Amino acid sequence: MNLEAIVLTDSQVSAIKKSMKKKKVESLAFLFGKVKGNKLLTTDVLIPRKRDYAERTACSVEIKPEYIAREFPKLIGQEKTLIATVHSHKVPLEQPSFGDIQFTHKSVQRVFPHHLTGIFCRDKLRFFTIRDEKVVEVEKRVVQEKLLKKADRQVRFLGKEGQLLLSSTKVLLIGCGGGNAITAFALACMRVKQIILIDYDKWDETNRNRVFIPRSHVGKYKAASLKKLIQRHFPEVEVDAFVARAQDLPEEVYSVPDVLIVGPDTDSGRIFGNRMALKYKKPAIFPAAGILGENRKLKAMVGSVQVVIPNETPCYECIAEIDPKELLRETATLRQKRYLAKRYMLKELLDIPIAPSIASLNYAVAGIALWEFVKLVTGIERCKEFQVIDLLKGELREIKVKKDEQCPACSEINVKFVEGGVDKEEILSYVERT
């Protein structure tokens, strides 16, 4: 897994900059921490004193071996590793020099394989590594210390490291309806770094039975509405909103987040989310809920949460029961639907089903999904691949699932990426055959 980011607090960044500003010679700082998934979490910053340098000029710097022998073992003994070495460039060079890479970075990586080279120049702090023999920049994510105080109740059981991981995480939500709207508000409360919202639909009055949306927002686009509400009450959380179908956005959008939460009410949207998670190797969470009743008698009130970790767990399409008619209803044009309804007596294609829903079920499923998200990001517990909650029976069960060796999405012999996640011709031919 490629490292996506290095995480620091604003006080750590300030300490590094303070030690390197207004000096006519180069300076060093050593960052120790832990590898957490696709992130490097900075826990300690070592800033050598003047007497700890063996050589120090305007274009070169060398630390005394005895300093390394004295300080490094203390942190390595705490199961921490050297994640970055920062040095200042007095000349206007904001990237590593040839010598930085060939003689320093590569040699240090032999001992500390996740090591980054940090450059401080012109009041900017940037980090770099080598991928495929190319120098690439690694994103720096800075968490404000004051956020840790605001999230005190979480810090008390997740610890400071756990909260830093949450507050440096980017999350993308496909679908902003009942369940995912609840999830979006909760993620903001947790103080994640960024929330990306995708939905093309608008709020109507019937949505307000399960989501706390102001009456003035009825008729507004869900994604834009949630962005406005979250930014008003949690200005420290970055929010982006796309009023569009997930399939209509540039695929690069799905390379940005660390985690996807895929909860649209369409099979095509879920399939597309699954394909993007697999393509960009992003863990994804798939919440779902449903109520079945007749003559005011409940027959079922169930929900499920699936966690997909690419190359480790079954994907969504391995276990989902996809209804081809439903996919056709979602993807075919109105003209195609009318033709099929007349030619094959498929009048149900012209209907738009409205599923029953209630807050208690949405909140229960969202709660399970949120806890799996916390486990994914912090590693506090093992994620459960597939869970089913039955509110009528009062049961929450983990179900063992297996990969489908013939899965069209993740099996080695069938991997293909189709526009929108659905091959329309394949569906049309299926309907003709059946």
C-alpha cells in the first residue's frame, strides 16, 4: 500500500519551522512515529542543538554519530520508527536535491523503509519519497491541537493517536439520503479532516422523518444542503459537495479519500462505488436498510453493513444479489423503458418504488457503519466483514462471507471496469433471454 500522507500537529510543525527560520546555515529535525495503514503518524520531533552537529554550512549539514546513538534507541525502544528527516534549504530549492535522494534518502530507507525526506524552504514544509525511481511529494496533513480538546470524550478511549488518525482522514460518501446524512453529521462531530458528499437528489418533506434537516432546506440538493449545515456548525472540517450521480464524476475524485461509504438507494450506484474502491484500493463500507410490511403488520425490519478491503475481503459484488430489472430501471432511458414495457410486458420498469423507512432503523445501521469506520481508521479492533441487524428480533449477527471466484469485479479472470459500473447491453440481453 502506498503511503498517502504524513500526519503532524500544528505545534509540531511550528517547532520544526521555529528551529529552522532565520538561520544562515542548514538545520535538521528528526520525526519519529508509527506506520498506520496508509499514513505516517508523527509522535515525536527531535531537534538537535548546536553542539550536536558535526558540520553545518549554508549548503550542507551533518549530525554527530553519538547524537544518533544516544537519542534514536530511546524511541525505537518504544516501538517507533524514523518516519522523516527534515532539513532546511538556504538556497531557493523546495525539492530534494540529487544528493538528498541518492546519498541520504536511499541509504536511510535501507534501515527505515518508510522514511521520507522533508524540505523546509521559503517557510514551506514539504515531504518526498521515491516511487518507481521517481521523486513524488507525500501529502502533509496537519491537525490542530485544539481539535483534540474538542474531541476529549473520544480521546479518552481512542487516545491521542486514535484521534489524530480520525482528524487526518478523508471520507467520501456516495448518497446523502437518510442513513448517509446521519453518518455525515456524525463524521463531522468526530472531527474528520474532510467529507466529500455525492448526491444528485433533493430533499423533500418526507425525508424529515429520519434526518434533522431544517424546513427551509426542503427542495434543496441534499449534498449542497449537508455541506452548508456541516460548515456552519463544524468550520474546522473540510467539506466538498458534488450534485451529480457518482458515475458522472471524473474518476480522480475517488482517488482522494481514505475511505468510501457507499449508501445510495440504487444498485448501479453501489456497483460503481465498489468498482472505484477496488480500482483505487480504498476500503469501503456499504450500509443498507429495508422494511417489509403488509396490512400494517411488520414482517421484517433489517439492515446490513459490509466492509470491503480490496485484496483482503469479498467485495460488494461477491455477495450482493443484483436484480437485473432494477439495474435496467436505473440505467435505461425513458424511451428504452417504454419499449421494454410494451415489448416484454415489463410495466414495472416505469414505476418508481418508494421504500418505507424509519429513523430507528437508519440510526441503528449508521451506528454500526460508523463503528466499523472507526475500527478501519484507528485499528482499535478487527473489522467485521458483514453484519446483519434485525430490529424485530433484537439481533445483531456477524455472517461469514466468501469471495466469489467468478465475481465480475474482483476475481482475477473477470476484472473489468464498465462505465457507470453497469454494462447496459448485457442487461438488455438478459431481459430478452428471461
